[in-house]
Amino acid sequence: MALSLFSKTKKAIIERAQDDYATKMRLKYKPYYHAMEWQEGTRIRLQGRDMIMLSSNDYLGLSFHPKVIEACGAAAKIWGTSTTGARISNGSRSYHTALEEKIAAFLGREACHISVAGYVSCCSAVATFAQKGDVILADKNIHSCLWDGVRLSMAGVERFSHNNPEDLRQVLKSLPHGTPKMLVVEGVYSMEGHVCRLPEIAQLAEEAGCFTVLDDAHGFGVLGRQGRGTVDHFKLNDKVDILCGSMSKSLASTGGFITGSRDMIEYLRTNSKQTLFSAAIGPSQAATASASLDVMQSEPQHLERLWRNTKRYREMLKGLGLDTWESETPAVPIVLGSKELVYRFWNALLDKGVFTVMSIAPAVPPGKDLIRTAVSALHSDADLEKIAAAMAYAVKQL
Ligand SMILES: Cc1ncc(COP(=O)(O)O)c(C=O)c1O
């Protein structure tokens, strides 16, 4: 009797989740979570149809590089599949420290700490160093992982207009003198493809005594010498305290990294909850990232091809009169401004065998609903021709 009474009690959280409008819409229109049945390079198969992938973050196309695949498989044979533990306890291995040293040396930083995801690393880079009583100055368009870091830190937050040094200057002026401050920006903004105006922004941050955190998930592998990223592109290594990023894009793996001075990274290893209480990155993922980093340095043709493809793709979109939000990088949005237009455009591309991703408000600012596309070094000339034909068709459907 008691059991049946209990089972009738309504659970507010379950009801709320079941009534969630966004989930209902997602299940009705099925725009996301497409499980592809096969992939080779830029080619995928979806519901039995072969298509071109145009929204992956595999900028350098290394996820199908023979040396990278070989390293991934070999690591599991040597180390097993997982360390099943956190770095602080039973989970540290020499392949972790080797990869950290390699990333730190590549980026010209004293030290590095790697973790299971870029999301974790970038969130932790903010949450660990800021605390209650501090003020974080955040670009309005930073990634969700950085906002999570801001919230976890319990610091106060001041947003400034996207990539706008003048607005940052005004916000800085309004802050009380002596408050510890942190600046949080991205090197390349993932949705917009904008490159951070780092020279002006970092200068203002330095004058105001801000600790600077830069997430270069989309600049790493793409900008700078051999793909060293946005900070290297501007030669401003000494102006950025923490440079973090993801291994799931140009490094063709999963995982994240945080780099900085040795004392900052040791502080992080003592204080970051995400580091202390989460298992270490597995051997195959680390080996994949390590092999990709080697290829980045020994085979410049991938970066060259990426930029050649990017230029050609951007010109193609421009020729069709599409709004690419002034993207300067291989992450190229097609801004259509409403979710109806985005849905129609996305469907038209799908009809013509091109897979892209819709991004609608609130994931993007209101009126900026867009199709997120990204070029890879792996796209062939034939791919780009097929993409051009599909884009021309999609424009006609608007
Ligand atoms: C700017 C930025 N930072 C961090 C991340 C998280 O990286 P990961 O997918 O490796 O967790 C992403 C991924 O989309 C990103 O775009």
C-alpha cells in the first residue's frame, strides 16, 4: 500500500524534463544527433546516403592520417585502454608527462596539464584561478565551457561587447581599483570564425593588471607558425597567462590542455577540482594527439591545403551573396537570421549530399541564426565543387 502511494507522488523535476519544449522540438524535427553509419575522411554515410562532411573540426584532416591511426592503436596495446584513475592518485603515466612536455615546448610555455576534454580544461582554466571577490571580464560570445568556469569560480562577471577593445576599456574604467581581475577570451571564436583582436585587448588587460585566459580550441592548428595558434600568430606569448584548448579539433583526438608558467600549472594541479577528481586521459587519445602534433610539424602541406580550401570556400560563399559574419578562419558561419530559413537551407544542403550543423538562438545571438560550416584540409577539389553546387541550390530554396 505504502509503495503504491509513493509511486503516485509527482516528481516536479521529471515533469519539467518531460515537458521541455526544446526537447520536444528536437525529437519532432530531428535536426541533431545524426548517427552516421560510416566515415572515411570527408565522406560520411547517413541513412544509406553518401555525403560530404562540412562541419567537422578536423581542420587539418589528421583523423584519417596513417601515422595518427597507427599511434592510436599501438598505445592501447602498450598501456591497455584506460588508467581508470585521476592523475593525483593512480592515473598518472609517463605518456601524460611526455605529451605535456611536447605541447608546452611547441607553444613556448613552461608547463602544460592535459585532461579528458577541452571542455574540462577550459572550464578549469577559469574556475581554478578566479575566486569570490574577483571580477572576470568576459567577451560576450565565449564558449559555454568558459561560462561554466565563470559560474563555478563564484567571481563577479562583467561582459564586454564581442571582440570590442573600446567596450573593454569602458568596462575596465568602471571597476574599483585593486580588485583582482581576469580576462577571458577565445583566440578564434568557434561560431563566428573571428580572430580575437588580441593586440589591443591584451594591452588593455595588461595595463589593468588582468590575469589573461585564452581558449584557442579553434586557433590551434590553424593560425601561427606550424599551427601554434592565435597567440603565436600575434607573437604575444608573454601577454597571455593561461593558454588552453582542445585536442578534439586539429589534433584529431579528444582531450584538452592548459598551458602556462610552471607555478601556475602546479597551482592548478593542487586546486582544480576537475583535475583532482576526474580520471586521466586514456592512452590512445593521448597517443593520437601526440602523433598529430608530430605531423603538424613535419608535414606543412596540411596547413597549406587548409588555407587554400578556406580561401576558395569563402570566395564561393561570397559569390552567392551569403553572409559569413566576416569569418577570417576555416570556421565559416552562414548567417540566415531566422530558424525557419536555417532549417530550409540546412535541409536543402542535406538533399544535395552536404552535411552541416544548424545553430539557432539562444546558442547564437538573436537574429544571428546560422549554419555552422568548417573547411578541412581533407576537402578535395571535387568536394568543393559539389559543395558549391549544393550551396547554389540551397540559396534558391530561401
Ligand atoms: C571554443 C571552445 N572551447 C572548448 C571547446 C570544448 O572542446 P572539447 O570538444 O574538446 O571538449 C570547444 C568545443 O566545441 C570550443 O569550441
